[in-house]
Amino acid sequence: MGHPAENRLKPAEIKKRVEKAYDLRYNKGYGQLDYVKWAKKNYGDKSEKTYCRYFLQARHMYEERWKEILEQQLSPAVDEIKKLLEDKDPKIRQKAIDQIFKYTGNDIQKVDAKVDSKVVSINVDFGNNE
């Protein structure tokens, strides 16, 4: 048997295996046990623990891709909210604040907003006034 370093895969090969795990997990519906069986049959050169690690890395890859998609969709919305919060009309600013709290699910008793040029300050009171 060779030196352990000789059995190590190059990062590009590991990435390729993680991408295959991603495909099997999210496009073909494989669970971890099914994937490990598949990997043992198709690769056969690593431990079950290593194949489980590839499967877990596929989940991290999925989460990162999902975050990127969300960020691309949210950026224009955030830019629009910033514009509304900087509007000269206090009614428009208040409507923007109301929408923010509506979509975050907060039950607001009182919302005070103060917009100074480019700095936005929002004070929220959840009914704990004394």
C-alpha cells in the first residue's frame, strides 16, 4: 500500500465528486445512504465517512447557491426600500417602514422614523412604554 498522501485526491477531483453528490442529492433525490452506496460502487477508493463528507459538502454548495440567488433577487428590492426611506414625503417613508415590519412579521405598536439626508434611523417601540 502506498503512502497516504499518494491516495489523496486533487481539489479539482474532490470538487467534481461534490458536484456529482449535489446532482444526485438535489436532482435525482438520493438520500445519504443511497449516495454512499452509489459512491462505493462508482468510486470505491475512499471510506464511507469520506463519501458522507462529499454528501454534506453538496448541502453546503446548495445553500451557497441558494443564497446567491436570493441576494440577486433581494438587491433591487433593498435599493428600492432605501430610495423610499430617503423620500422627502414623510407618508412615503412611513409606508416603506410599515411594509418592512409587515414582511418581517413584527407586531408593532408604534414606529417612529427619522430620516436625515443619507442616514436612516428607525426607532421601534414594542409597547413597553412606562
